[in-house]
Amino acid sequence: MAAGASGTVPWRPKAGEIPTSPGVYRFRDAKGRVLYVGKAKNLRGRLTNYFQPLRSLHERTRRMVLTAAGVEWTVVGTELEALQLEYSWIKEFSPPFNVQFRDDKSYPYLAITMGEDVPRVLITRNRRLRGAKYFGPYTKVWAIRETLDLMLKVFPVRSCSDATYRRAELTGRPCLLGDIGKCAAPCVGRIPKEAHRDLAQDLAGFMAGGDRRYRADLTRRMQEASAALNFEEAARLRDAVGAMDTALSKTAVVLAEDVDTDVFGIADDELAASVVQFIVRGGRIRGTRSWVVDKELDVSRGDLVETVLRNAYDEDVHPPREVLVPELPEDAEELAVWLSQRRAAGREAEGLRGSGRTRLHVAERGDKAALAETASRNAAHSLMLYKTRRSADFTARSQALAELQEAMGLTEAPLRIEAFDVSHLAGTNIVASMVVFEDGLPRKDQYRRFNVAESTDDTDSMNQVLRRRLAHLADEDAAPAVQGERFAYRPNLLLVDGGQPQVAAAARAMEECGVTGIALAGIAKRLEEIWLPGADFPVILPRNSDALFLLQRLRDEAHRFAITHQRTRRKRDIASQLGEIPGLGEARVRVLLRHFGSVARLRAASADDVADVPGFGRVLAAAVVERLSATASGEDASDEAARTPSEEDLVETGTLPEAAVAPR
């Protein structure tokens, strides 16, 4: 749709027609399909943002506005009502431009069917059993099977099917579980149905976090049986205590026993986000969930948190007393009220007293903050695996290369792609990287690093690096390169990190070297646009396309490789600077760097922190801090920008990498 005279879409409603009240709005296309649902404290203020001149909108927002043919809104009384209505409409219409969840996993739960006349315990993926109490989810079926096998020794609740139970009732003979003591056999009257229901309630209470009370009760009964010389019963209770201890040892104790909380970790980039949820009940991690979110529009971390919570707590899943998130959304108070309502509804359905309230906040210190950091680390790892697996799958790789060939107008698929990235810190330590992908997979033996001695800006650095690389191309008319001279292989596509300026610099390098027959493109990070030489407009690949994921992987890998090289150079530089301090030799410099683990931590350390290092006094520590402060005065604060970890970072360290230097 063409822009109107005002630079925006012609169907824009007049500002005076839009109310200033809280409400929910829907963008529709020409066929009436709902494209996007949003809420606002002030409808006029929010919708006005969509009708700015199109050139000033974010690319993804501009695409949504141009796809739409109209907008409609519904005024509500409060912000909480707006939150509830938005939730309902998103569930009803599944708008393509809202955050889309890709949770294709079906998690197993431990369920106790308290709604049945004779409750049973089972492992199921069905969350709609009437009157059942659920525990989990669990990531592995075998893990919950092991736990259930142990718990049946302590709480011998029936776990057989209804058909097996009825057959035992008719024949008067219990199944094998009844014979070996893993079922109390209410089917043949060994235990009254009321007592069996109490046993099921005890199992539910134990799974909900009553660890200490049940263990203490078993221990007391064991001692009483022993004192009464009932050694057979004492031995049975002893085995039950051992089974309970074994089951508890399989669940990590992380917080106090009275803590019920859900901890969310989120890692995202321009296209997707990974979410990890730790379910903590009774101070123990009882289950975990992880899923991937597709981000169609540019959303803030707070808005993403809100969407994650709304999808995590649907009709069948209710929040606990506390929810920990990495960042609070703008309407955190209304969201907390909504969560409390969901919790109250869940407790009422289970027949529990007290509505309770859900507290929504960010953990800032202590054990909860450490657990939140672990969740975030797992989310970052999951995002990396998601992107890597999509790029590594043969079908996805073939599709990605075919999509690139079509989008860029190539005569053949780019089977060999070389990606370049330039990085520096405040104009110093200028480095570049070259990473190689063949058939959509990395060829790490062919990666190269470059040092740039002098440069005027990023485009000049990119031009220098490309000229140095292209100078090594083998002459097409010459004999094929001998084994070991892989630097002479011709790529099908050169990919640079950046937009039009970087692509123009790379094109000049190709022209200066007289190289033809190689495709060139740049990927601009902010909008994920693909720029071709001499093009006035970028190529926009579909956000869920395998081609875009492949290019992202190339760009991120080139960035990681450049950052690793620059860090190595910076450590050498700081070692040289510290070596100039009288009394500080190479051995002490190594001790200092090993103690703090990174240059960033060393620069942030105080004189007292340095003095704590073995072999360092206060005078020497003060000299170290003074020298580091003098050399850090011109450094860029973006040195500590967070990034998604690479596979190598996680394999080599087992943790998230330190903050990375932002490329220029």
C-alpha cells in the first residue's frame, strides 16, 4: 500500500477520533484477518506511534502497518481489563505479528487423580484430567518414572489402569504391584478406600513440598515399631525412608523449604527468543520447561516478559506465590493482579483455602538471583542450540542455500560462503575475522584472523581486509590449489557485517583486485536487512526463513571469532602495560590475570581487591589500579555488551562468556 501525503498510510484515523482511555486495539488486513493485537493505557498515545512517517518506523513495524487495511479499538475501564481482553483476543485470533510461541514439546507430568473414587497416580501428558493434581513438568520421562517407582514404596497408591483395577475387583486377586508392596490393593479390600484416598493425599502433599514432615513421620513410626519388637514393620519403614531419601537426592535443593516460585530466564535476538522456566516447589526444582518464541515485531524485553507469562499460565497452569523474571514490564502491577486472579482460580478449582497472591519481581541478590542467572544461562544456551540445529539440519541447509540463491539472483547456490567482521575498541586493537561455511556448515580449519595496523574508519578496515583476502585467490586458469592451501579457494558468496557502507567498501576491494564472479552481500544487524552492491533498497528475507537463520549464524560466528582475537590482543596489551610497573614481572602479571579471570574484572577491581591477591601489597595494588585507570579513560562503555554464547564458549567454559566488545 502506498503512503499518503503525510508520509503514512492513507487509512490512518484522525487523532481526534481516537480516545485517550485505556483499551485494546486490533490491526486488520483487507480480508478482515487480525494481524496484531495490542493494549494501551492511552489509546491515542499508543496508536499515534504507528502512524508516524513510514521512513521513521522500524522495518518490521512498517511492514505490519503496510499490510494492514485498518485499525479498530475497544475502550475498557481499567488497565487490568485491557490486559485481560488482549489476552483473550490473542488466544482467539492468533495474530501473525504478535509474539508467536514455538513450544512443540509435550511435557510429562506426574498426576494424582483425586477426582476419582479410588485415586491413582500416573505419568501423563494430558493436562485436562478432571480433578487431578499435577506435578512437573519434567524434561525426561525416565526421570519421573524413577521417582514414581521410589515413591510407590513409601506411598503405595494404585497406579494401574481402570481396566486392571476392575478385573482385580472381579477376580479378588491383586496385580503384581499389590503382591510386591507397591500398591495398597484397595481393589481387594486390603485397605479401605477412605484410607487409600488419605494415602493419595499424603503423596500429593509430599510432591508439593512437604519433605521434612513425611520423613520425620516415617522415622518416628520406624522407631516405635523397633521399640515394640516389630522388626518386620521397622525394616519396611526403614526401606521407605531410604526410598524417600533417594527420591529427594534426585531433586536439587536450591531455596528454603517454604519457597514456591517460578523462575524465568529469557535470551533473545532480533528474530527469536528462548525461554526457560524453573518450577520450584518446597525449595526444590520440581520441573523445567523451555520453548522458543518467534518475534515478528520489535518488542522490548519487558513486553516480551509479559507475553511469556501470559502464555505460560493458561487455563490449565496456575502461577505460584512468587514469579521471578529478568525484567519487569511497564504494567507490572496489573500483570501481578492478573496472575493473582489466575492463582485464585486454580486454588478454588482444587478446593484449597485462601486465594493467595502472586508476587512478580526481579531477584537482585542472594540465592534467588543466582537461580535466575542460571535460568538465563540455560535460556542463552537453548537459543544457541535452536539456531545451530536449524542451520545444521540437512533439509534446512538445502532450503537455506536455495532461498539465498533465489533472493540474491545467483546462478547457483552459494555452497561456500565467507563472512567478515571488523572489531575494535575506541579505535585501538583493530582486528577482523573471516569464517567459512561450506554446504551450510562451518569449516573451522579455514577460519582466518587479521590485524589492521592503521585505519580511518570501519569501511577502510573492511576494504583492507577484503583486499588482503582476495589477493590470495587462486587464478582460475592455474592448477587447482594443493592440499593445505585452502585460503586460495574461491567462495561463492562474500558476506560482510554491516549495511550499504560496508558493502560498498567490499565492492571497491573486489574491483581493485580485479575479482569477478563472486557474489557480495551485507547483513545489517538492527533490522536484519540484506544489502547488495549498488542497491537502493535491501532484500528482506522472511523472518522464519532458513536462509536468514544461516546468515545470522555466519554473522554471529564472525563476530565471535573477531571478539576472541581482540580479547587475546587486549590481554597481551594489558600484560605489557602492567609489566612496566616496577616490581611487577611476568609471573605476577599471570597471577593477577588468573585471579580475576578477565581484563574486565581486573579493570573493575579496587586497590583492596588487588591487595587480596597473594604476593601483592597495598602499594603495588595502588600502582596497578592507577595504571589501569589511566589506560581505561578512553575506552568505550559498550565493551561489556551482552551477547548470545557460541557453541565453543559453552563447551570450553561451561558457563556464559564474559561480556563482549561491541563491534564498530
